Amino acid sequence: MEAIDTLILSRIQFAANISFHILFPTITIALGWVLFFFRVRYAQTRDDKWMAAYRFWVKIFALSFAMGVVSGITMSFQFGTNWPGFMETVGNIAGPLLAYEVLTAFFLEAVFIGIMLFGFSRVPGWLHLLATFLVAFGTSMSAFWIIVLNSWMHTPQGFEMVDGVAFATDWWAIIFNPSMPYRFAHMMLASFLTVGFLLAGVSAFRWLLGDRSRDVRATLKVGVAIGAVLIPVQIFMGDLHGLNTKQYQPAKVAAMEGLWETQAGAPLVLFAIPDETARTNHMAVEIPGLASFVLTHEWDGVLKGLNDFVAEDGTILHPPVAPVFWSFRVMVGTGMAMLLISWASVWFMWRGRARHQGRIAGHWFAVEALPKPILWVLVPMAFSGWVATLAGWYTTEIGRQPWLVQGVMTTEMAVADVPAPLVLGTLITYLAIYAALLFAYVGVIAYLARKAARGEDGSAIDMTHSGKAGVIALSPAE
């Protein structure tokens, strides 16, 4: 019984650590490129609103980067303390991939982030621009290598097992394993959507506080535009990812769909209460044939059910159904909310451009046209990307169970033989610290927004629309 408790507690602890950690790379991956965009626009136009936007959001980038680094180090320790069997079995593959991430990404970020954060007026403009680009590139490279390892764990290829240990035979097959392109694209889009709504939400908060500065207008438009443009792309990529998952991990798809029996023309289950004991769904609300159409592009396509993933001895070879079923719906539901609010925002700003043309001549979109209810909705939506990312991550990772590396080793094979109370104690400590840090992180962002709204952050203030006297920020020489 203790071994089972240790396994469950270790899984919860790793889930808690990675859930906290992933929040911050999800921001820094895309925010680095958004900062590069702001920096390029300033170099092109010499318009101080872009430098003001850069100076405000680079603080949030620095805060997120620091939180990501610290939580990532803590998480990596667990490979040795909680999951020694993982490295003992597949360390010959996982170790080099993690080393590539450090050598090609983390060092690049570490070298140039100082120039990016503190080099505004201390280095030539071209060098500061280059540093911003290299940091943004480094965050993307870091994501690439982590996704390579995670994807390989889902669709392992390019290796052979010798005496129970994995040895690489083809690094190209390992890196470009069947699910990697879909997962990497899905993660990059998720990061940009997270940042887009963070930009829009924080800018809407500043607007509601009375900040009418030009950089707020710019970042609000950029954030809404990112959401409106990329949500349809993410839906399309999600469809491709689903088809790939159906091919290589059909049990995960069956759990996502709440499908128990193999059938042609499988219904799309909108709502249900999965019951693993009775192996059925209660209170199901379904659309006939739609699941088959979505996953096979044929109305009478055949989908494998969960009952096909039970061994003759009764061993369950599919993931726990309820967590996968519900996390998938939370992800999709959040994405639909993103689509609705971003498109509604674009529509209101576009429709109101003529009414406000005299005040902002030449602009295609008018922030003034956004109704207050839309602005108030955008504020909590600032962190909607986190909700969607975590829900998608739970769908992916819980959906891989009982495998840690698909078809190679189970989660139970990798767990450390340590007392359950010891794991419980560290889990409680982690949760308490993470809750405090998360509260502090959101509080700091709110503080920075209020401070900027008062014109105390050194950013350029548009005196025409705000009525405040501001100071134009010192900018690096171009």
C-alpha cells in the first residue's frame, strides 16, 4: 500500500512542480518576440510609445524569466529524488537532450539578458536590439529541446533497448519523432496566445484605471490582434495534433472523447460524467457522428473505445478517464472564450474607428470604442492562457498513463522507493511556497500596472489623451 501511496504522491508532486513551472516559460517564450517587435518598431519609427511599451513589459519578462529559472531547477531535481528509474532507463537519450537545451538556449539567454534588461542607454541601439533578438531566440530554442524530449516520451523512436536500457541509434529520428512538430507548433501558439491575452488584459486594466497613454493603446491592440489571428490557427493545429494522437496514442483520444466502445460514427460527447467502474457515461449530451468526423474526417469513421485497452488479465492500459475528459473540455472551452472575446474586441474597435477618427486620425482601430464590459472581461482573461495551457498539459500528460515512456516503461517502474510521508511533507511545502509565489507574481504585475497608470514608471505618457504630465523615457542611441 505504501508503494502505491508513494507513486500517487510523487505523481502529484511532479504535477504541482511542472504546473507551476510551465506558467512562466509560457509567457517568456512569446513575450521575448513581442519585446523584439516593440524594439524593432521603435527603431523604425522613433515613436516613443514603442519604447514605453518595451520598458514596461521587459519588467514582466524579467520577473517571469526569474520565476521560470528557479522553478525549473527545483523541478529537475525530482528526476533524481523521485524518479530515478527514468534516468536509469532512458538517461542516454533524456540526458543529452536536456544538455542541448542548456548549451544552445539557457547560456544564450544568460549571456544577453543583462544587456536586454539594463542596456537601454548604455550600449548602441543595434547591440540592444541584437540582445533582445538573441534572448527571444534562446527562449524558443529552450522550448524546442524540452518539447523534443517530451514528444519522444509520447512517440519514442530512434533507439534500441539493451538489457533494459535505451540507447540512441538515430538522433534525427529521436529529435524529429512523429509528434514533435505538432507539439512544438501547438506549444508556441499557446505561448503567443497566453502573451496576447496578458497584453490585452493588463492594458485593459491600465485603461480602466484612466491611463490613456499611447503605449497602452498600442499594447492593447497588439494583444487583441494576436488573439484574434492565432486562435483560428491554433484550432487548425489542434485538429492536426488530434489526428497524430489518434494514430500513435488511440487510448488517449478515447479518454478525451469519453468513448468506451469501438464504433463507427462515434458521437461527440459535449457533457458527461465518466464512470470507470461501470465503464459508461452518465448524463451524456452527445452530437451523433461528430467525433468520428472530427478525428477521421468521415462521418462513419471508426474510433477505438477504451474497452479495447484492457488486457486479458484485467490490467487497465488506458489513462484515467475523468481527468483527461474534463481537462480537454476546459482547454477547448477556454479557447472558444478566447475566440469570442478577441473577435468581439476587434469588431468593436473597427466599428468605432469612424466615430473617433478626429482624435486618432489614420488608425484602423479605436480603443475608445471598446465597451466597458469588454474591458472588464479582458482583465481576468489576462491569465486565460494559463488555464488553457495547464488544461492541455494535463490532457497530454495524464493521457499518456500508465506509460511514462509510451510502450517502453510505466510510471510505476520509475518511481523512487522512498517513504510516502516524506513525499507528502515535501509536497505540502511545495504547494505552500508556490501559492505564495503565484500570489506575489500576480500582485507585482497589478502593482506595475497601477504604477504605470500614475505615470511613475518613466514610460512615455500621452499628455493629449491622459491629461497627465509625463517624462519621455531615455532611449538608447540608434
